[in-house]
Amino acid sequence: MPSSPYLTWAAACTRTSWWHDSADPRELDLGLQRGCVGVTTNPFLSAIAVNANRQLWADRIREALDASDQPEVRAESLMRIAVTQAAQKLLPQFHDTEGRHGYVCAQVNPLRAGDRSAMLAMARRFHAWSPNIAVKLPATAAGLDVLEECVAEGITVAATVSFTVPQALAIARRHRAGLARAAANGRPSARCFAVLMVGRLDDYLREVADDNCADVAPADIQQAGIAVAKRSYAIYQENRYEATLLIAALRGIHHMTELVGGELIMSIFPSWQPLLMSETLPREERIQRPVLHKVIERLVRIPDFRRAYDPQGMEPGEFIGFGVTQRTLGQFADAGWKLLESFKA
């Protein structure tokens, strides 16, 4: 019988590590105790953290609200509070591991997903907050342009709002191009974390399948995000891409157990962590275990799964119009950034 928590085993005995998916300081303290080596945040999580810690951060919130009458500036200032407090907690880990671990994400305004100049300016500001900030950019055509420019300047990035093999590959290629430019100009190397929001893809495909009466079982759709992640990982390994896959939006422990063993990062929300601290989950590295071919055959009946799974399924100009991309950008904007813009003391 295993005698240590599953998360502890995964971190100690496999190449898989995990980040804490929350900006709340009390939740983060518990995540650090459980062994997280990074923090993912987004506008929604930042808005939750700021609202829940009004008393703890009262002075900083007041300063942020008084700093400007422009909603976007106020939102950025409030987000900075949640992000930088997390970055401070992770900074010793960042220094101790010489930049291998200890990053905290700061996401640009999702309403600016097509605005290159605005996103680049935000990225430069976020980078100045702390050396362990990973600037979160959308995996849109514009976001990829900014990603390469950031890496060329030595700014660590995380590409988010990403659900597909084509997006994962575009992220890795643009990161590599940025690294080459940085090296040519004597700039330091910058890391890149390529997000795959596996659970959000599953959620979206489930609705598409229902709407189109597709002959695909719920158990098949539950493996769609896993299939995309495994195919992306195999191509990353084959091409020795420098970017690191970051698996996010878990909808069950299967998203962890079926991908563990890969040289990748799992983003785990606090509510899932206790289940993954179990001592009874099987200690198996399953990253190399393929999704059954018959499952893939059924999933490709859904056109949007074909686009997500085929490495040539979409061009970068199509990323922003993909259904789950639009849905997620809207949710990040309406349930996150706009809440920060309208925040009242």
C-alpha cells in the first residue's frame, strides 16, 4: 500500500510537477505545504482574491483605486496586488532553483486579445513587478506575435486560452524563434509555458456534440482534452521544443492521472488537491499510454475535435474565432477583468 500522497509521489518520482491554481494567500499557503512549485492566476481568480481579502489588503486596494480614474488602469493595479503577493511567496523557490520553479502568472487584459501594442506594453509592465512573473498572453495570432517579442526581450511568458494541438505547436515555434532572437542580441533566455485548457475543451465539445446529436459517448468526450495533451506532448518530445506544456482547467482526477509522468506541469485548483493527496491512487506513469484508437475515431466525428487534434487543423489566424476561445475570453473578461474595473472599496 502506498504510504505517501499521490501529488508527493508524482513530484518526487516522475518528471511531472504542479502549480497552484488560485491567487488567494491562504489557499496558496496550503498549496505550498502540499508541494506546488508555481502559481497560475487569471483575471477571474485575481478578482476573487482581491474581493476575499479586502481587509488584509485594505491599504493597497485603496491606493490602487485612487491611482487613476481609468477602469483598465484600476483593474491592472488591483490584479497586481494579488499577483505580487503570490510572487513574493514563490520568490525564494525561484532563486533556490535558479529559475526552474517559482513562477506566478499575470494575465493581460482579455479584452485586448487582438491588440499587439497594448499587450506588449502590459507584458513589459508585468515583467517589472517581479523576476518570477510569467506574463500570460492569449494564444491568438496577435498574442503569438507578442509572445515572440517578449521572449526576444528576455520576458518569461505563459500562452493561455489554448485548447488545441495547433495552438500548442504554434506557441512552441514562436518561443523557439524568440529564443534565437534573444541569443543573437545577447539577451537572457526566457521560459515559455504552453497552456492546454483540457477541461474547457471537453466542456465545449460536450455541448457541440449534444447540439449536433453526434454519436459520441460522454466517456469519449471525457478523453478529448487528454488526447490533445498527449499528442501535443509527443510532438514536443519529438522536436525537443524548449517550451513546457502546462495542463490547466482540470475537470477530474483523470486529467492528472492520465498525463502524469510527462515533463510537464499540472495546474491544480484547491478543490481538486485533497483528492489528489490520496494515498490510494495508482502509482503509474500514463503519459505514454495512448487514448484508444476507437475513441479517437468516434471523437473525430465532431469537426471541432478534428480541428483541435490535427496538427494542421487550424492556422493562427483562426485561433481567436475557435468557439471555446471566444467563450473563454468572454468569461475572463466578464467574470474577471470587468469585475476588477468596477471594483468598489
